[in-house]
Amino acid sequence: MIEGLKTYAEYKESGVPWLGKIPKSWDIKRGKYLFRFKKELNSNALHTNVLSLTMRGVVNNNPDDPVGMVPNDYASYQLFRKNDLVFKLIDLENFKTSRVGLVHEDGIMSPAYIRLSLIDGGDIRYFYHQFFDLYLRGVFNQLGAGVRATLGPNDLLDLGVVLPGFEEQTQIVRYLDTQDHRINRLIRDKRRLIELLNEQKKAIIHHTVTCGLDPNAHLKSSGIDWLGEVPEHWQIPRLKQVSRILRGKFTHRPRNDPVLYDGPYPFIQTGAVAQANKFITSYKQTLNEKGLAVSKMFPRGTLVMTIAANIGDVAILDLDACFPDSVVGFVPKDEVDRDFLYYVLRNMKDEFLREAPVNTQGNLNIERIGAMYIPIAPLKEQIEIIVYIEKQTVYLNNAIDQARREIDLLREYRTRLISDVVTGKLDVRGVELPAMDEAEVLEDIEIREETEAEEHIESKEVANADE
């Protein structure tokens, strides 16, 4: 039971497999009796307010840094009106490609999306929560499994929709909005904690890989603006002088061509590097023999760094894996310890970002990376620095991992709560709810924007996969 909520007094069979029993007073209606499918193209390209459908709903697309692929001419886009429901139900074998949203203002979106409008009566926000629940539970993906990789408007209009009374719909929406706000605030607090912990880690790493451990060491000017003074017995070579740099590879387009996948070879993209604490220990995609032929395998233990999308993230492979050309690998020479180089490169993220040319969408290349100067201590001192960093940051890493787990649990709780409430497993009638003021609504918008920023990289990867 969630937060003391009770179940309804009586239930009946819904006849819908993914719903099971519903409250006796609720109805089931086919979508075609509630919604109208309509497609209006932006034929004269008169409308320019571009919206994007993301995993967390519909957002305004930034024309200066658009999420995903955008056309040269928006005449092919279709019109959406405020309070339309929008669905992306394509490539349903991949959970992250299916999405559901509620349009918050008039605008235009991809012609591949499905637009449904409420015919008459009902709270559109309730229906959004119900369809969003189906998305979260993967129902759309199950319906499109096998040879059906796409669902169309007729499939949606044929679905059974749960229908409580209007007042109850509105109470459900108010309850979920209130709980969503509470969960958002908790998630934001934990994100801020992670930021503070990461800042502490960054300070520890920066000081040790640039100044060493001896506070009495004589210093010299490095001649590098960002580096400043370093111990005088340290070397400042170019990166290419102390390490071989290997570029990832993926020559096939589109990158998401299914004939390349589902084999024995792990395939890792930039998001996995960004999310790794230090080691990459798992994977979500695999390549087959055809995929391996167009990619490149890096052996376990390779130090890797992203040079596109999210530039300058570093990690160490804890398994053999293939990488696309947005990732490079480093094989240090004998006088450089791999883990020491890992911390040096991690400390240089801001420099890699500054080095990335704007006119190539921020991508780095091996020549630019190899020409950059880095601080190198004697090998014995490198080992001492590694031991010190890892001893000083172990409690920070544990706290960060715990905060991330708690964020995941909060998201799981929200998913379960939405499902239980919109399907009538829990009764929210009569629950007293505080009114949300404008400041709280704005806070939720800010938190959603933070979430979208986290998804921005992944959205760009999906877009790049289509190239």
C-alpha cells in the first residue's frame, strides 16, 4: 500500500490484459469513442514554434542547439494544438524510442508522430497519465513486438481506455501532480548533493595531479595557462608522446541498422562513458559479426574518452567492447600508469571542451588531443598519487552511488504510483491536497529542464544513429 491509500470497495474484470480488475464504478471505452486522429501539415511553413517529444514529455526545442535531427524546411512538419496527445510509436523493439506527451502550447512536430485530440468531455491530463503509464510499463512495445515494429493511430483508437467519472479524473490528476512535485524536489536535492560531492572529488584530483603530494616540493612554471606551476622534477610532454591514441570506428549508416546488432560483441556509446564512475562494467547493446566488421574492439583495461556529444568524459573498460568513432582509446607507454593518466585526463575535461572547434559541432580529433600538454610525475610518485586519490574519494564515490540509487528508487516509486492510481488499484478520492502555487509549478518546470539536459546527450546519440 502506498502512503496509506486504500483500495476501492468493489472491482470488476476489465477484459484488458494489462489492466486486470478495475473499480466497479469505472467504465472501459475504445479510444475511438474518446479521441479523434488528425494530421495537418505545416504546408506553407507558417508555423515556426518547434516542439520536441522527449522521454519526459513535450518541450520547446532550442533552435540554437536542437535536440535530435531537424529538417531544413519545416513544411513537412505537422501542426499540434495545446492539449493534444502526441505519440511516437516507432521501432518498438527499442523501449527508448517510444514516447508519449501532452502538448502544452501550439506548435509543430515530426510528421511521424501520432496526434490525438479529445472529442468531448473528460480531463485530458488524466488520459495523458493513463497513456504515459502504458509507455512506462512497456505495453506499447509489447503490442508492437515481433514483426510489428510500429503502432499506428488505428491501433491507439482501438485500445481500451479506463474511464472514471470527470470529478474523479480531476482528483487523480491533482493527486499525481502533488506527488510528482514532492518527488521532483527530492530528486533535485539528491542531484545537488551529487554535484557537491563531485566538486569535492574534482578538487582533490586537480590538486594531486597538478601539484603532487609533497607540499614542500619546488615548483616551476609549466608554461600552460590552465596548469600553472608544477613540481620542478615533473615532465610536461604532449599526450601523444606518452600514449598511443586509438580511434573508435563505425562506418555503417544508419548506425541503428538492425542487421548489425544482437550478437556476442558488447557495443558501448558515449553515454556509457559519461555514466561510469571509473570502470565500464556493463552494456546494453551488442554487435554481431557484421557489426564487428564495421566497428572496432577495444580490449579490457583500455582507457577511453569521448570526443563527440559529451566531450572529455573518461572511463576504463572492465570488458572487451566495441566503440563508435565518437570515442578514443589510450594505451600508455611504460613510464605512465594507466590510472594516473585516467585522473589527469579527467582533470582536463574543461580543456578538452575549450579545444573542441565550434565549426565541427564540438568534435575533437586525435591530432588535437595528441598535441595537448599534460603533467607527468615519476612513475613511483604516480602510484602514490593514485593510492591517495582513491583513499580520499572512496567515501565520496559511495555517497554518490547511494544518491543515484535513491534517485532510481524515487523514479520507480513514481512509475508504480502513476500505474496504481490511473488503473484504480488505489483510491485517491477524498485525499486532501494542498494547492500548488506558481513558484512550485516553475520549480517543477526547472527540474524537468534539468532532466531534459541529462537526456540531451542520449537524444543526440539517437539522432546520430540515424545518419
